Amino acid sequence: PIQPMNYVTPALKMLMLISWLLLPLATNAQVTTPTLESGLRFVSKDTTFSYRVNPVLQNQLIFTDTEAHSPEFLVKNRRTRFYVTGFVIDPRLTYKIQLRFESNNQNLYDAALKFQVNPKLSIWFGQETLPAARSQLVSLKYLQFVDRSIVHSIFDLQKDLGLWAFYKTKLGTSELRISSALSNGEGIFRGANTQGYSYTGRVDWLPLGTFIKGGDIKGSDVQREPMPKLALGVAYNFNDEANANRGQRGAVFPNELTTDISTLYLDGMFKYQGWSIMGEWIVRTTKDPILEAEIPVFDGHGYSIQGGYLLDNNVELALRLAVTEPNISIQDKMNTVEEYTFGLNKYIAQYSLKIQGDVSYRLSTGIEASHSIQSRLQITINF
């Protein structure tokens, strides 16, 4: 089985990063003129390899007021990432590496090789994001709010180790995309596969043509689509004999217990002249949601809808509603949660430099009723 790559120590990761940055000095590589969001790109003189480094930094101020605790104020580094991409020998053979340097979470987050078989078909191998929820496919640099919703925190699969295949084709003026993955099912932090595998498939249809600069997986309409654009997606994941309560994520069951988990995703994105709307509906089922009393599987559904409008001064107003609701079989174990969020964003240099603020009201009902208010301010630098 494929082994996870989170064993790389922070010191080794830093050494690797410094080595990449100094490599052009030793090889007399060609350095392209950097621009915002393009990163630093180097190509060897004989054009047999290249790499590009894109740092991303997100710092936050957070104020939280709950019933159970006194108000709290927190300053944190939410994300510090280094993306390294390039090709080796053949421009069709590319690689992708993502390093995380947050204080509480340091690991090798992406590590994948891609071979472009032809203009329509590509194959990936390694550690990568599963093609499931649209909210996860929207990279952290392109989020419309300070962070993703509570629906994402419950249902998303995030990353795994395995094989991916991506296919796209034109259907008249529309485009059809098909993604699939066969992976360990253990995520990237829990060790090698010990039971069954995970099977993921996703289909996207863009009936009005493609978005500018991949806008179907970017939160806001920063490009101000001149014509209406729509993306519709459906995805499904089956995790055979999962040993954690969220499949690739979550708490691990004791005594080598496992259960099968199925998750269905329906989503869409619409953009037009600064307006943007994204919605998701997700349902998860399992053959045994209370396999372990203290670690129930979230057997239920969730949905979120968000939208915003980008003003002429590049200030955006945004709203989001997110709801997670457990099925009756586990309502004595988990709450129904509603979250209402208002966002205010300023795009100084599109996604390369932006300031985001949001205020959320969260209401939990069920076994432990509660409510809370949270305000967040975040600065993102991406170059």
C-alpha cells in the first residue's frame, strides 16, 4: 500500500524548501520575471526541468462569544503554505507539492505527479485532494469568506493517497469534466491502508462554457464574467471499511472496528458581472452510524448556499447559510447546527492581496442546545 508522507520533519521540509530556492544559483537556471500570483519560476538552461514557488500567508484576528465561556480574542496564523510545481524532462510530466507550516499543523500536504496523456486526459499519482465537494476544490487562496462552512467541516474528504484520472471534452459550447480516484481511504495522517479502499467519482457540466481563469472553483467573481456562466456538479464517494467516523478524517474507531460510509454531493456555481452564487447539498449514509457509542458517524445531510456582489471599488458584500442535520438514528448523539455569515471583502490586488472580514451566528439544537457569535478579520498574501 501507498505510505503517507507526513513523516517529513519541519526541519527537513525547511531544508527542502531552501534547496529549491537556491537550486537556480547552482544551475544557472533561467528565472522568469515574477508577477503577483505567478510566484517565482525557474527553468533549467537545457529546459529539462522547471519549478515554481508560490507562498501563501493568512493571518487572522478572531473574537468569539459563546454561552459556555467568556468572550475570547485570538490572533493566529491560520495558514502558511508553500506551493511548488513544475515539470521534469517532458512538459507533460509535472509535479505538485504543498508544504504546510502552521504552528499546530506542519506536514507535507500535497505530493503528486501528473502525466498529461493528451489534451483531454490526465493521470495523477500520489497525495492529492479528492474530487468530491466543490467547497474543497476551491483553494484556500480563493475563498469568498475567511474560511469554509460547517458543512465542509463535517462532510468533506479532503486529501488521500492513490490514483486520479481527469477527463474533459467539449459538447458544443459547453464542457463536460469527469474526475475519478482510487485511494487508500485513510486520509494522509493515519498510516497505510489497513482495510478497504475509497472510490470517488465526480462529473461537472459547464453548459454556458468555461469560466475566466477557472472561476468555477473560485469563490468570488473577481474577473467579472461578461456573460452568465454556470457550473453544475455531482460527486459520490464510497469508503469501504472505513476505520474513522468521517472516512478519510475524524476520530479512529477502537479495536480495529470499521464501517462502510457513502457520501453524495450535489453542487453548483453561477457568476455574472460581479455576482456569484455557490450552493452545495450533501448526504452521508452508513450501515452502522453508532458502531462505537463515543465516536458516532455523522449519518445525515447538510447544505450551504452563499453569494456575493463585487462593487466597482473591489469591495464585496457576501452572505452564507450553512446547515448540518443528523438523521433520526443519531439525533441523541449529534446536534442540528445552523450558521449564518455576513462577509465584507476588499480585493486590493485580486486574490494576491485581500482583506476579509466576516461575522457568524451559530445555533445548535438537539442534545446540547447553544449559540455563539464569532467575528474574524483575515489578511491574505499570495504571490
